[in-house]
Amino acid sequence: MAEPAEKRQKTGEGEQAEEKKPDAEMKEAEAPKVAEPPKELEVDAPACSKPKLKEPVTFLTPDTTLNLMQSAQGNVLMSMNEGGIRHFFAGARANVGVSKGRYMFEVKIMEFVNVADASHQSLAAKNVVRVGFSTQGSSLVLGSGAENICFDSAGAMLHNDVRTLAGAKCFRDSIMTVLLNLDKDSPNFNTVSLFKDGKRACQPQPLPDSLKGKTLFPHVSFKNATVHVNFGAVPLAPLPFTCRMVQDATKADTSATKHEAPADGKYEVVYPVSLPDEGTFDWLDTFLEKNKSYTELSDRAILNWASQSGLWRQKGHSVKSCNDRPDKNFQAPELNDDSVRKAVYSIAPLQARNYIVMEVKGNLMEDERKLLLDRFRSPAFKKIACVVVGEPTVEFKKHSQKLILQQKQEASDKQFNAKKLEEKRKKIIEQKQKEMEKLKKKAEKEKKQKEREAKKKAAEEKGEKLEEEDEEKEDEEEEKEEAEEEEKEEEPPKAELTAEEKKMSFVKRDTKDLTPVVMSASFTKFTLPTKDEGFDDIKYEWTKGAKCDEYVKKWILERKLSMRIEDLQPSTWFNQQWAKWQMAVKAWQSKLAEYKTVVAKKAAAKAAKEAKKAAAAKKAAEKKEGDEKEEKKEDTEAMEVEEEEKEEEEESIDFEALDVFGVDDILNVGAETPLFKEYQMEDWAMLSLRFELHILAHAFRKDVNDPERMGIHLDHLAFYYNRYFKKALSPKDYGVESFKEIVDLVDDAVYVTPRSVLGSLLDGEMETFAIFPKLAEEARRHRGLRLALGEESAQLKLSGAALQGQRQSAPKKQWGNAGNWQSTGYQQGGYKQQGYGKAQQQGKDGGKGGQSYRPYGWGGNKGGKASGKGGWTDKWY
């Protein structure tokens, strides 16, 4: 029985389908219908009697990338394929553009060059050809930016770094034809199409708004390939309809780019000489805007080229260590070894075009300028130094103000948008909370309603009448919804320049022209160019002549005071002085340990004698009668004790009344007492701080050996302190807020000049270091007096880092089992110096390194010549 027609239509199974079934029981779905290609709307080009373009369509050198090489006829193009530059796109824009009509041009892929496998993620596709149109002066790499549109050999269309599938894959010997339709009477007006080997590869693609109404120039970009470009008039692969080629275009529909050759036959190579961060690259941008025929040679241009070529860079292309020579970070050896830079500078002198060589550091240093000049030693180039130093022109100041305002507006917009997003987030949370409250109230209302209905039903069954609750008002309040506030479209606030910003001549940016290390090592060698170096001409853009030289000298002098020297290393003189100081401190602390040991022994002996005397008195009291000999003996013992006490009283000194600066021997101010007998941990720390800042001020000036560098600026005190002493210096460790306050703590030895430079009150060369314990003792007494008078600000607030880290010989902290602080240097209230050497290990007193080792001699050697500021006369100890 035959199937009904309706069923046959529903299943899509007919007699013909049944014959194709390999198995009668299998069900085959209806094959999808192949859509018919849209009707070709392009028609044959009509005959034209208007004047045609006579100028040959070709590629001019200024409109090509540096890595592109042309054949003698100019229609065969290839790129450099050695080193890192093989990963960069080559590009060429034709000299004739189209503004009306419908025209096409062809590119035949002659070969794809085999290159090493791209094993790094930073490397894009190996072999690519892009064909399209661009505006005059736009990027020479198709696909990057909004001023061009193209199709690539991988079957995609690119515009403004956005890739969409449109086209067909092309291989060796494929002919890619791009048709641009700017004919207002055509249904495909303002479209661009790709044809492969004469057949349509994609439907007409609309031109982006950024390209409409502009003159568009034929353009080709590629890498690791050789291509043949055909502008006409006869196509290599005719289309299904006749279409005129660019070379056959009507003159009125075209516009030609001209790069006039110099009258004297010499192209210019401009070397901008500008101080770092004083409008260097801003001036360069204004120069290139006015002189579009110039090609920039710089690392900035290379990085921009890499970005347009789609090369991946760690942290992106916007993050740079500096502007002049930024780090590459491509994670590929051939891109990080400067092979691209070498290739650029090797090919540039061979091409007839104008250059501007932007090397901030290189153009400021005579030796490097000579190397850069030597690259263009050909007589075909005129080498010009353009000095951009001093007070900028009014025009440049206006440009800087515009950039500063733009920078400020962007920051303001960012802050405004962040605020709006936060407000929106809070509003969403608030709305969700309100919705939850509504749902909760609705559930409670439904529950109450059910309870009322149940009560009402129960009352009706009993024949009772239930009084209705007056809840209308309550219900109205619950059901009433709050009117949502309409969100007003608030415009971001307009940024305005402050009075201070209006005085600024240069834009301040986070990324500096030079890294701190490079700047520190080179700025003292900055000079202005002279004709003797090989320049054909020197032009002064801002300040002229001698005033310009004065400006540079003043700029260098200011940097000498404010910039730190990154590669400065401590000299032998400093290391010797530092070693002597450490030995002296060790000797002082050893003497203090001995003194406290003697004091402890005397105290113990005195206590024993007192006990003995008390016992004798007790014994005498108990025994009223005794032997005369016994009484005589006891009297003799008492007399001996009294004589010893008398001797002790004679040896004691009035330490508090001692004139600190009148002491001849700080190790023995009397009765074998050292001057520093009352020192606590903080006193040793302040003693070391005095010497360290003093010797640092002198060592810096010696090591720098530059009379124009007056000393260490306070902004860099921590850096140099760490460089010399290998430890950190922090104001917080001394209970203060600034480095100026640290210096004020020891202002009896060092001071700060009006220009915030560290200075010393003492001479650098000293026969002894005794002045430092004297200053520390005087400061300790003065501090104690202030504290006794109730002046709490006199109290030192040193942290553990300051107490432990200020001196190399500081006792090492340990924590006992009971949680008490212990030290290898302090025992039972007295300081015990840990000895060193064999004698100490053997328990002897006199060997080298033992506790009684005296590297400078302790006994009786007084005097020495006056040394230090104020004529202090003592030894190191």
C-alpha cells in the first residue's frame, strides 16, 4: 500500500530515496539543500572616453618598510628572511590611490620561503600574504589600525586588528585579486571583494566607516614570501566580468602621492639631540607629523613594528622599561639579540629616503654619535644635528599643554568610570535585597490570608460571624512599590589644568626615556654636537648657541646633586677605615667586659668581707669573755677590712663629674674605668650610627672624585648606606619619620646642608676614633638630664633592627626556653665579649684573639697628635 502524500512529504522519503538505501530498515535524513550562490551584481565595466592615468603605478621607497626589496621593474617584492627580522611583516603602498569608480589589482604568490619552525608562542604564522587598500600615511602593515582593510592568504578579512572569516585560502601560484567598488551607481557601492584565480572568494564586504569617502591606495603586506604585483592594465586572471585595473583608471578618479627627490641629490639624516624626559619623543611626533616622508629609526619604531606584525611580547607592548632602549621580552632569541636593529641599520643606508635617528642617549654622547654618523657615511646623505634643548617654543608648549590635559582627562575618566561601576554594583545589591524583602512579605501575606480564610470557614460552619480585620491600609502600604529612580546619564567631569600645570613645558610620564642605571652611568658625559664630529649642519630648535651649552651644564650639575650613582662601589680607603672601626669597637667592648668582670669580683669580695665581719661581730657578742689573743686577732681582721675599704675609697672616681672631652685615655679615665662604662645597647647603636654617617659622607666624596658632587642627597642616603654597609637604613628603626631626623639624632658628628646633602663635622683622616665614644657619652648624659627634667621626647625609640644591625660586633640575640631575651654578649647584667682564636678556646688569657688581646695597647700609651675637627687627641680606643 502506497504511503499517503502527506507522510511522504513529512519524512522526505520518495521512490528515488528508497533506491539509494543500502539497507531497507535504515532511515536516511533529508540531505540539506545547497544554497545557490547570490547573483553576481557586478557587471562589465562600460567603455570610458575620459582621460586615463598616465603616471605609472608603482611603489615609492618612503611608502615601503625597510625589510622590503623590489625587483628592477618594481613589481616583484620579497622580504628579508635572516634573523629576527623574518618575523616582521614587509609592506608596500602604491603611489596612486582611488577615490571614485570601480578598480582592481592583483597579487600572485610566487613562493613561500621555508623558515625554521616557530617554536615560541611569541611568533605568529610563518608565511602570510595580505592584500587590500589603505589611506595615505597610515601603517605599512595591513590589518593593524583603522585606516586599512585587507584579505589574507589564510582566508580571513582584517581591519583594525579584528579578524573575520571572509575569503579563501591561497597558496603558491595563487592569484589574489582585490576589487574596490566606489561607484555610487553600483549596488555594491562602498564594498571590497576578494577573487582567487579569477573566481569570487567572498561576497562584497562593506567598507568600514573610517574608510568611506577617503582616497584608498592599493597595498600589500607579507612575510617569508615573494609576490608579484600587477596593477594592469591586463589582468593575469580575468574575472567573470570586465573590470578596469588601477593602471587603467580614469585620471579624475585617482590621486597620486609624490615624494620629490632632493634638489642637491642628498637625502637628510636628522639626529635629534635632546635631554632625557624633556620633550624628546613628543618633539619627534610633531616632526613626523609635519614631515611624513621621514622614516624613524629607533627601538620605539621597531617595537611598534613588532606589535603590528602580531608578535607576542611578555606584559604586552605598552609596558616598557624605558623609551630609548626598552627591553624586548619576546621570549625568542632571534628577537631579543638585537639582530632586527642590526638589520635595520645595515639596510637603511642602501635606500634613498630621509631618516630621523632617535637615540636619546646615543645622540647626547660624542663617541656614540660618531658611530651613528659612520653608518651614513655615503655622500648621498646629508647629516644634520637637530639640537632640541632649552626653553621650548610657544607652539611646542601649547602641544605639551594639550597632552597634559589629555593625560589628566583620561585619568579623570578612569576614576569616574570606576566610581560609576561601584555605584552600579551597590545599586544591584540593594535591588536584590529589596526583592528578597518583597518575596518575604508576600509569603507572610499569603500565610495570613490562608489563616483568615481558615478562620472564616470555621466560623461559617459554627454559624458565627467573623469580624474582618481592617488591613486595607496595611495591604496598600505593603503592595505599594517604590518608584525607581531614573538613571541620569552623567557626563564625566571636564579636566582643567592647574596654575602649576600651565607652567609646565614638558609632559611627565611614568615611563622615562632612560633607565635609572643608564641615566646614572651616562649623564655626566652628555655633550652637544659640533661640526668637527662629521655633521654637515647643526640646527638649534629652541635655545641657541652658548646659552644652550650653559643650559646643559646647569642640567648636569643639578642631576649630580639629585641622582644616585648606580654603579658606585666602596673604595679600598673606605674598607680599611671600616675594618679599623670594627676592630676598635671590638676592643672597646672587650675592655668593658673586663671592667665589669673586675667590678663584679670586687663586689663579691666586698660582700664576703662584710659577711665575715658580721660573723666575727656576732661571735664576739656571743662570747663576752675571750682570750686576749682572740680579741687581738679579731681587731686585726677588722683593721684589715677597714684598710681595704679605705684603699677602695681612694681608688674610686666621681664619674658623673668627669669632663668627657678632657679625658686622655677613654679606656682608663681613672681607677681602670672606661669612658663607656654606662653604655647600654642604644648607646652602642648611636655610637655606630655616628661613625657610619661620618665615614659615608667622606667615602662618597673620595670615591666619586668629582668636586661638583657635593655629597649624598638625603633622598639617596638609604641607597648609599646599603651599598657601603650592606644593610638597610630606615627612619622607623630609629623612631623617626625622615632621614633628616636620623641625622639630627647625631648632629654632633654629621649635619644636613641647605641643599639636603649629608656633611660631616669631623675630618675624614683620623689617627684615633676616640672622639666618637666621647660624643656618644656626652649625648647619653645630656639625654639623661632631659629625661630627669621630664622631657619625654628625649627618650630614644630604637627598634630591634637598629639595636642589632647597627654594628657588626653586636651580640647575637637568642631566646631562652622561658621566653626571656638572652645574648651571647651579656651575662648576669654584664657584657661578655666573645673571644676568638686558639687562646680563647684553650681558656688562656693572653693569646691572639683572647679576651685580653689588645690590638692597640691599653696601658699608659696616651696622647697622639691632634686629629679631627676641634683637635681631639686620643687613639681609636
